[in-house]
Amino acid sequence: MLLAHDPARAFVPYPAVPVPGAPTGPLSGLSFGAKDLFDVAGYPTGGGSPLVLAMSGIKTVNAPSVQRLLDAGARFVGKTHTDEFAFSMNGRNAHFGTPINGAAPDRIPGGSSSGSASAVSNRLCDTALGTDTGGSVRAPASHCGLYGIRPTHGRVSLQRALDLSPSFDTCGFFARDATTFARVADVMLGADPAPLPARVRLLRPADAWALIGDEPAAALAQAVSRVESVAGAASPCTLALDSIDAMYTAYRQLQGREAWVVDGPTIERFAAPLGPGVAERFAWSSRLTDAEVAAASVFRERFRTHLAALLGTDGVLVLPTMPDVAPLLSADEAALDAYRANAIRLLCTAGLAGVPQVSMPLARRLGAPLGLSLIGPAGSDRSLVALAQAIGG
Amino acid sequence: MLLAHDPARAFVPYPAVPVPGAPTGPLSGLSFGAKDLFDVAGYPTGGGSPLVLAMSGIKTVNAPSVQRLLDAGARFVGKTHTDEFAFSMNGRNAHFGTPINGAAPDRIPGGSSSGSASAVSNRLCDTALGTDTGGSVRAPASHCGLYGIRPTHGRVSLQRALDLSPSFDTCGFFARDATTFARVADVMLGADPAPLPARVRLLRPADAWALIGDEPAAALAQAVSRVESVAGAASPCTLALDSIDAMYTAYRQLQGREAWVVDGPTIERFAAPLGPGVAERFAWSSRLTDAEVAAASVFRERFRTHLAALLGTDGVLVLPTMPDVAPLLSADEAALDAYRANAIRLLCTAGLAGVPQVSMPLARRLGAPLGLSLIGPAGSDRSLVALAQAIGG
């Protein structure tokens, strides 16, 4: 049965069409939503854009990541809202509205997997698929008090899902508790190609921690201690190859160019009216030069090598997921932009390096949740989830 | 065959689904579009709102007014954009964009039947269905240089069409030339229940003409002479019962209350983000008191009686359709609001009285078209079209 009542406004209000799944399986008893970038048979795929929704038509085949959950016995309850073209991190969609943050209703849910995080945090379903390009699972996980993962790039299928920036796009998911998170991870990830050893080498990137204020850092201190008590004391390290600003710039240029290649034709064809922030970012993206993009691409390769060397096969970074708790719903665009720029500086490590990151809801401040993250080597996703379960359990 | 190329962005970009019609008939050879308030089998009905579009599902039955054109041999080419919830007169939809005015591409097309007027003025189809509540056919007809009609209230079916304000809503249509306009009128209107006599009594409402500037009035002078040469000299008369301001207020209150009854539940349920102007109008509508609406309702009854007496069975008002040519695309919301307030003062006569009005593209100014209107007694629609054809032909 599909969801009839949606007080969180987490789901796109498509007419309910049953989506058949396996009667039993490892996810029996769990319900799930899917971000409206994934095709689900019987539904359009809107991507948070009225024009994309109009062009969609009704899909007839499920995206493989949706099908995997269905085959495991999870029950589909609806498609969840996303930021427009998934090109935002705050969860405010100028056309469809803002899903309610179940952990802090006076604050933004975060995005672009806003509806998925809203649905899970409001207990409207047990897990939900999201995508994470620059933080679109990790940010709303931190803001809504959820476990969330950005997997190793390419590990979980994004077939029959709308692209944003393919070289960064990943398929992640959310859960309220570590046990459910691990159950879903078993199905979505399977066994690790590069599992972490029993004893990991915990790393604390000083330059990443320097990006956040004293108060959020203090709020996270107890969670860090908990991580250290499970995984061993953290050694200090430096994330940036050149500087965090260089990482930030390279990430934005590469993502912006790809986003413009993917969505620019639609935006130009229809002179698509875009919401605040999204419009400015696409306009900025459209002006990137080939030279800028080429330099950023070289930088990314060097950064990947640097981070792979830093992590080896047993390194795990412990760092804040986001600079702080979610901004208030009343925050203006300028405040959100400033917050976003700082957040991307934290979030771009996993994206640039293509490595997995898990956010754990282990801290609170100002009555709202704040996530602590683990980043591991490529292919260690399931091990990271197990570590998160050992820490959180 | 459906339209593949839409340089005017007049059509909602739904996947093309063939809509069968009669192989021959009185409208053979004509193509038509239908405003996206009318159901067309195989398509959603979006009403210019992303959330209404999401909720729509695919319709399986044609609206009777669409079916009537198909049965007459006209060929359906697509669904046309509308202002959000049809609650605007300028044609700028914050979610779907602004269709291009084929007669003045640097100016707004007018709305809410913006896409229909755009499609016809850009020669993407020969005729198109629109709806007119407060001017939504007449305004874009004037702005885009088209013939357009607001029929007698209740005369043309609005079944399977989204409501705005049912006691004002009408189903109208557009054409580029008087002959095509008359062909479509034959099919959509049939014979008049109250035809005009061969010799009409032409009336020139001094208070309506006083609403427009000297320059638009001068631009319309030759067209008025042409009307008089066909229909006889116009006698001066006064439209307003109390004052034009009282008409304006009563119209807005009655329309606003109905619009809020119709669309308020959707807007509140989803905290629907509305575009500029539309948001303010719905907010205003939500605050109307029962006492205001009751007084406006009494006023409307008195005005109907007054206008019926003024027109008798042979009276035809000749008046400007709009205060001036279409505002430039660069106009800000404040300028558009001021223009709209003046326009409603001109347009509300036919709406309040439930009588038919035809706008004729007989004047130009500043390189853009300007419409002249005829208003006749209830049930004289087809006669008015014939008069327009005699004048324009």
C-alpha cells in the first residue's frame, strides 16, 4: 500500500500506483521512498523541475537500485522531493516546496535528497534512496539526524536515474538507526571489494576541522571520543593537497561544467525559470571555460592520488559532515549561499576522490542534529557502515 | 501529427500522444491547441502548477470542448501553457516560463491563456482553446493581435477543465483572421439563442474609454470609425452602475473568494510555492470576509440587471479591450500590477454581467497590436462574431 497521508510534504503527490516487490527477503517489513530522480514504473520522473516532469511521461521500468530494494522485500511507498535539478543543498524547491525536517521542523531539511531525508526523519518510511553529487545525501542526513552514505563512486547503480554531474553522482540511502542502515547496506552494497581491516588507522584532518566553529566542534567532541574508543586514537593529518580552497574551486568547476552539459540544453530550450540559487549556479556553470575545467581535472587526478596514499587500505578519516546544524527556514539566500560554500569545502573530499563517506547522527546543538562522518578508501563502504554500527550501537 | 518544434515555447512539453479526431468536417485542415486546463486523453492536466501537474495522472477522456473541435475535423497539436492556476493576466509563469508573443516578441503575451495566444500568433496552430475568467482570452488576444472571444457565461462547456472561479469561468478561443474565427465559432457556439438584429444599436461607454490614455485612444480611433461605418454611429452611454471602482472591487472579491475555495486546499496542503503576483493574489483572496463577498454578490445582481437593460436585444458596446499594448517583457511586478488593475476595470463588465465579448485586432501602437472589443447581450455570441467578421473582413 502506498502512502496516503504525507504531513511532512516529503513525497511528490503523484497518483499512487502499486509497485510490486518480493513478498519476503532481507528487507521484509521495511518501507522505502525513492528520490524523484530514479525511475519507478507507473510514475513520471520529475527531477524537481516542472519542465522535466512535463517531459517525463510515465516510466515503465524501475531503476535497478529501486528494483534491488523491491527484490529484497522492501515496500515502496512513494517518490520523494528533490531540489530543482538536484542542484542545491538546502531542500528548498521554488516549484514544489520544502519538505519538513523531522528532527528540527524549524530548520531546512538539506538537499538535494530533501524528501528522502524528510520522509525517513518523519517516520513515513524506514529508508529512502537519495543521490549524492556534492553532499546531497550527507547534508540532509546531518541536518535531519539520520545515518546516510555516499558510496564509492560507481559502486551503486544510477541507471535510469537523472544525472547531475556524472563523474560525481552516486546513489546513497538513509536510515534512522544503525541496524536498519546496515540491513539496507547489505542489500545495496553487498560485500566490499576492499574491506577495512579489523583495526583501522583513524585520521583527524586538522584542516577540515578548522573549517567549523568552536561551538559545533565542541558539540561533536563527545562523538569523536566515542569513535576513538571504538576505533583507536585519531592521528592528525592534512586533507588538502594545495589548499581547501583549491579543492573547493576544482570541485565546483568540474561539477558545474558537467551540470551545464547535462541540464543546459533543457534550461536553454525552455528558458526554464529556475529557483533562487539554482539559477545563479547554472548561469555561473554556463560561463566556465575549457581551460578552467581542464586545470580542475588535472587537480582532481592529483588529489585522488594524494587521498588514496593518505588512506592506504586501513585509513579512516573522522570529520564533521557539515559546518553546523541546519540553517533556520527563515534564512535568506545570501546566508544559505555562505553556509553552502563552507559546507562544500568539507564535503568535496569524498566527491573529488570518489571515496565513500558515512554520516552518523551522533551530536546535537541548539536542539538540532549534527552529523559526524567517516571517510574510507574506495571500496570500503560496507566496512564503514559496520564501523558506524559499532560506534552507534 | 503532433508538433515537434515549438520555438515560441507555447506548448507544455508533454510527450506527444496522438489524439484521434474526425477525418473530415467543418474544421478540416485547421490545427488547434488546448490550454492546459482542459483534459485531453493521453495527457496530464497541469493548470500551470507543478503540484497540480504531479497530482494529475494521465487523463483518459477528452473535455467536451476539445472533443467538439476533434469531431469537427480539427487536428490537435498540443496542450498550451497557462499562468499558474490561471490566476494571472500577464503570461509569465514562474515555473514554466513565458510563451513568446508572436506579434510583439519583446512584450508579454498576456494570460492566463498565454500559450494558446502564443501558439496562434506564432502560426504554430490555427486556433486554440482558452478560458476567460477575468480577461484570460481577451487580454492575450489584444496583446498578440488575435481575434478572441469570451462567450456568454455557461454557453461553451467547461466540463473536464480545471476551475478558477466557476461563476466567471468561460471557454473561449483565438484565431488570426476573422474567417477562421467565424468557422470555429460555428462549431463551438452553434446558433445564437438571442441573435442580434441586422441593425444593432452601437454604444460607446464614456466611462470605459476614460480609463485609457489619449495615445491608445487615438490609436483605436480609426478602428472605431470602421465599426461605426459597418454598424452605425455609436451613442454615448455609461457602463458603471455606481462607479467603475465598485465594479472592480466586486469582481475581484467574488473571483478571489471562488479561486480560494477552488485552489486554497491544494495551496495550503502543499504549502505550494507560488510565483510573484499569484502568491499575493491568493493571500489576498484567503482573507476576504463573508460580508464582503455577500455585498459583492448583491452588487453583481444589480449590475447584471443594469447591463441587460442597457443592451436590450440590440445593443452592442464598443470599447477598448485593454488599456494599452502589452507591457514589455522587462516590466517589473509593480508595473504589471498597476496595468492589471486598470485592465480589470475594463474587462470586468462582461464578467460581472455574464455577457459575450469579442476582441478584434484592429489597431497598433508602438509596433504592437491593440484590440477593440464588442460586447453584446447574453446569447448573442455568434452574432458578435459575424459583426466582427463584417468589420474586419
